Amino acid sequence: MAPAGWPFVLITSIISIFFLLKGWYLIAIISFILVLFFIYFFRDPERPLPLEPKAIVSPADGRIVFQGVDEMPFLKKKMQKISIFMSLFDVHVNRVPFDGRIKKIEYKKGRFIPAYKKMPI
């Protein structure tokens, strides 16, 4: 399981046990189902790597919603882009598919836009 999931699992487990000890069985069952959901959501299965040394693997589970050339605002030029949409049922762990060096980090405030839509610049 991904480390980020442990607080969710532990807190909802404690809440579930509390409701169970109080005799509030319906709420205890509902909170236990939530514990199981968090365990499922934060799962981190091992992914076998290809034997080819120069192979590039996907950084995330999900569905490719865009593949092509797009303007990269932070580089001010067009580059190859692949966008992956992760549904609620996909593994929510992002991996680093190849070696590299970070040259710049730029924070941009997010917006409430569906993940499967192309991001406006």
C-alpha cells in the first residue's frame, strides 16, 4: 500500500472500532467498508519492468486520453505529450518511467476541470 494511504486507513479503522464497541453496528459496517475502499484505492502493486534497457513504461495506470504534439507553456515550444486519465478504480500511484533531471519546477494554481478534458493554457 502507498504510504499516503495509511492515515486514512488507520483513522477510519479507529472510527469503525469505536462504533462497533458502542453497538452502532450499521455505522461500524459502513465505516469498515470505507476502510476497505481506502486499502483498495491506495494499493501499490509491483509492476514488472521490461527487459529492454531503453524501454519507456507508462508512469500511471489509466486510459490514454491524448497522444500527440501540444504546446508546453513552461517550455514555450511544442513537444510530444501523452495524457493519462485515472479513474477511481485505477491504481493511483505515479511512477518515474525513465531517468531524467528536473531543471525547473513551476506551480500553477489548479482549476476544477474534468481530468479527461484538454487543459486550456
